[in-house]
Amino acid sequence: MLNSIQHGGFGRNYLFPEQRNTYVIRMNNPPTITDFETIARRVYETIPPPFAEHLSDIVLRVEDWPPQDILDHFGMTSPYQLSGLYQGIPVGEKSQWAPPSGEGDRIFLYRRPLLAEMAQTGVALENLIRHVVIHEVGHHFGLSDADMHRIEDSVED
């Protein structure tokens, strides 16, 4: 069973702290997968302790593109439609009696769609990665996309 919640690409509202864009993006030298992982790990370090203790077993992966079977699962026609994905069983749905979920909980960031989103929107890469990581962590705690959007909308200026 694929228990996944995706984070779509362009056109969403953003909830970001003010940050300095530490990466200078050049067409001939875009941020690498390692750069993305570094930024995402910094985001993890900012998550408050009551929540962070539930994240230690989540594997964070950065890949250039989402796999075609995942796009097909969500009915997406372009790999640019998916910038992040949580795969796993949300905290509130886990049971000590349930069989292990196989590969465990994972958060994926998709590098190329995020770079394209950054180029199209002008939002700093650190802010995009922060938004997607926090969004996917929200799914780990059982929040739906609609829940996440309601929370974001309730705190906008």
C-alpha cells in the first residue's frame, strides 16, 4: 500500500521566516543534491523538541526528479508538479501491533522541480526547501494538505 502525501509545485502560498539567500544560483552551477540536503538538515534543526523527537527515524532523501510511478499514482502529468513527498505512516496511525512498514518513513525533496519553482517565483531556495520540509513533516504528524493550507492561511499577513 502506498501511503503517501505529496507536496505540489507552483502556485501555493508561502509561510517563510526572513532568510538570507546563501546560495548564488547560476545556470552553469546550480545547487547540488548535497546542497539541498545541507539546507534541509538545517531546517530539521529548527523544529522544536516535542516534535523533533518524532523525526529521528525519518529518512530524508533528495532526488533530481520524482519517479514516474509516483507521478502516475497521483495523476500528475509533469514531474514539475511534485516538489516533495512524505511516504510512511503518520505518527497517530502507527501501532505497535502493525507489521513494519518496510522501508520506514521517508521525506523526499525533488531538486529539479524546486529549482524550477525558485526560478519562476523568485523565492529563495532556502525558503522553498524550508516550506516543503515543514509541509512534509506536517504530513508525518497526520495533517492533510487542506490542514496545512488552513494553518498557512490563518497566519498570513
